[in-house]
Amino acid sequence: MQGSAASPGISVAKAYLIHEPHITIEHKEISQEQIRDELDLLHKAIEKSKLQLEEVYHISKENIGEDKAEIMMAHIAMIEDPVLAKEIESKVMNQRFNAVWAVKETIDEQAKIFEMIDDPYIRERAEDLKDIGNRILKNILGIPFKDLSNMIEDVILVGEEISPSMLAAADTKHVKGIISEGGGITSHTAILARNMDIPAVFGLKGVLNTVKDGVLTYIDGNAGVAEFDIDSQKVSEIRKKINEQMSIKEKLKELVNTPSSTIDGHVVEIAANIGVPEDVARVIENGAEGIGLFRTEFVYMHRSGMPTEEEQFFSYKQVLQGMNGKPVIIRTLDVGGDKEIPYFNLPKEENPFLGFRAIRICLEDKDMFKAQLRAILRASAYGKARIMYPMISSVDEVLAANKILEEAKRELKEKKIEFDEQIQVGVMVEIPSAAINADMIAKHVDFFSIGTNDLTQYTLAVDRGNRSVSKIYNSLNPAVLRLIQGVIDISHKMGKFTGMCGELAGDPKAAILLLGMGLDEFSVSTASILKIRKIITSVDMKFAKNVRDEVFKFTDVSSVERYLADVLKERNMEYLLNI
Ligand code: PEP
Ligand code: MG
């Protein structure tokens, strides 16, 4: 099946179908005679859940070590808690609730109590409780449990839609690929997959109905292809291909400590895009010179409520300390669009990408925004932090955001809390108006980072996640390239620094072109760091500028793509397109 290439790499593993069933829980009033049966159902389900959790604990202890597996012990302790069982039993006996309803009601009530408490540790217990409740419910109803966090074997996830938070919570050691019916290649699931180095193919309509759970599946995230129920000959061919790719990757590893400089000594920065502090290990492993985009929304995701300033401070500090003095651009919250966070209760919108998102929300909810800015400022005492505002469309927004930043700084100073007073502030250029008015905005910021994912969507009026228009979505479109060139030229004229953190920066085809256009920083997914460094270190600026001039003669995107692929081929670097 052919879909879109969402994250590079190939692999082979069993298909793991995610048919998330919709559980309907009905409230039934039971009779005196039914009490025994319902209690029996309940006790059996609790016992089964306990055994399952013990099994999961043993597996995860093997996989991730005893420390991390401790979480499962906490779950086991909760399910063994006699108070919880008594509460559910009492609802069956005294209120005559059927077992599932009694479980649901008890869990909801208790989770609510936890959620109201300000201590993050206790609040997280609400999530654990809900997890346990869900497990008991599924066991009563006989619904098989798909727990992605603890896999026993390698799998390729196949789902209708795999959400960013579902992937972030999955046992990524065993997730060898992602296949989904929906999703666009610049959706956040795709970005996360690239950061985790997991091949992904999206847009395989009807795959859930045609593929059987457990069939041996091949995924090629470069070509956007998936094959199901493959035979053993195919498996050995694929294994050979995987080995070839591994040896290319091994060879690229030689560049981990090589400076990102062209043959003639022009130095650029190759930085990484991250979503959670745990990504830093892979950033260091791949030799990035900094972090060009920390998507902080992931710090806000998969939890039941807003992270406190303290929790955020801890996450940002962890990243800065991990990067050991290398620059880290922390982007302020970019929620909305395709990044839904349930507890924000954002209204349903006709056009979420054009609606209430990112800086627009932050400027309305000043207290929330200021708490994030304070957390970043406090963390800046532990490394080289930079602040970046997303979705800037006007100078006014920059001024408003900077005003709140000044307030945050003042508050910290009053409390004598240390922070980097010289902290640099920049904006993402991802809305055409910001590119057009870059000269006006440049006066109020230290740097720009071009977000080609959104810039392409807004310039070409094409939804980045909509498959039916994905042919039009291309960041190499001459209109997008002109905007990018304009931003780089203006920023350099005004003595500022311009990076790029959209996916175009990590596309090997575009690297020489962007170098020739004068880009200062390439912020890419961890899987692309060494590929881009390989290209940068193999050319000189004269060649790159020449490529740039040739590209700007084309009036259509296919000619640009063909030409850039030819350039890589001539330089014997075409293989970088296939890993
Ligand atoms: C972008 O729009 O290019 C970008 C990097 O931001 P995000 O993908 O998080 O919207
Ligand atoms: Mg964006």
C-alpha cells in the first residue's frame, strides 16, 4: 500500500492493530439477587488486572530496568488497596449499581479528589487511577487491553490515527514503525516519529480493515510504502537492506564531533528539534551543536492538568544542563491547530490552524504565559537558554509578549532569583505576514527561526495535515523560497541570526540550497543531524550559492526538486535520501 512518507527508515515487524474500542458504560439498577454475580465479576476482574500488571512489571523490569519499572509497582499497590475495592463493592451492594458503573463512578470520584490537589505527585496519581479503572472495566467487559507502554516484542503500530501523546507514551524500544490511515507528514505525530527515529507511513486509507493483527509487515518510511503478510524471502531481502542502511549510519557517526563547516570554512550550526527532556540523550549522541527548537507543548501533554511553574522549570533546566552550555531555543507554548490538549478546553473551531492557538492563547492567558516565561528564565541560570515566540503575525504581538517577559524578569529580580539577564529573544517566522514584515519585527528581537511547516501551509493555503491537498504542500515551492530568502537577507542586513526549525531544514535535498541562501542554523530531527552535516561538510560556499542561483530560476516546484536531487547525485550523496 502506498501512502505518504512521514518518517524515514525501513523495518520489519508484526502489525499491531490499534482498534481503540469505544467503551460504553451503562448504568443499570441491579436486583438483590444479582448482587452476588456482579461482585463476582468485579473480584475476578480485579484479580485478573492484578495478574496482568504483575506480568507487565516483570517485562518492564527486564526492558527498562528496575527503577523505571517501579511505576508498575505503584499501580499494583493501588489495585490491591482494600479501600478502593470496598468503595466499589459498597456501590454495588448499597446503591445497587451494576459492577461497571460502580467502578466508573468510584474511579471518577477519587480521581477528581486527586486532580484538585496542587501537588504534581498526587495529581499524577489521578492518571494512574484512571488507568487502573480502565483496565478493570475492560476486564469486566472482556475487552482485550492494548497497552502500548509495555510491549513484549517488536511491533509496527497500525491505527486509524496515532496521536502524538499516544506515541509519546508508547514503549518506543519495541515500536519499529507507525502506519496510520490519516495524518500528514508534518503533523506532530510524524515529527515525533522522526525525532524518535521510527519509520512512519501515513494516509493508508482502509488499512485497519484489510490487515490482520500480527501479520509480518514491512514499512519503508522513505518511499511511503507498507507491505503486509510478507514471506520469508522478502524478510531476508529487507534484513539485508536494513544492514546496508545501518552501515551507512555507522559511517555517518564518524561526523559526530566534526564541526559543521563547509570545505572553505563557512560555519553554520546544526541543531536539533526536541519535544521532551528525554530527547537530549539522542541529541548529544548525534553531535548537535545546540537545540534549535524545544517544542514545550509536549511538556503540557498527556497529563490531566497544567504543569506548574516548578515542573516546567525542572524540565527546561534538565534540557539546559543536559546540553552543557550549548544553546537551547525554548519555544513558548504552541497549543492549538493539530495539537490538542484536552484540559485547555479549547472551543471547537471551523479552522483551527487559523484560529485560537499559540501566542494568541498566551497573550490572552497572561498568567499562564508568565509562569512559563518565569520557568524558562529561572532555568536560564543553568545553561544558554533562548526564548522563542511561535505564530507571530505582527510587531504588536512581539511587543505584547516582550512586555510580559519584562514583567516576569522584574518579578524574579524582586525575589532575587537568578536568571540570564542577557537572554536572547526570537520569533518563529511561520506566518507570511511575519516574513513580509521581517524588517519591522527584527528591531525587537535577537533572532529568527523559520518554521517552514506552517509557513508553507499559510503561504500556499494548504492544510499541512490534509492528504487530499498534500501534493500542493511543498516547502520548495518558489513562493516559499522567496519568502525565506527575504527573511535571511533582512535579518543579515540588520545584524541578526536566522535559523530554520521547520522540516525543510532536515531535508537532505534542500541542504545545499539553504546553505547558499545564507541560513545560519539548521534545526532538524535527531535522525537528520548527521545527514545534513555530511552534506554541509562536503561542499563549498561558491558551489552552494551557484545551486541557489540555479534554483531561483525555476518557476515550478518539480523542476526545483529534480534539480536538487541531481545535484546530490552528482556529488555522490544521493544515498542520503534513502536512509
Ligand atoms: C513550523 O511550523 O515549521 C514549526 C517548526 O512548528 P510546528 O511544526 O511545531 O508547528
Ligand atoms: Mg509551526
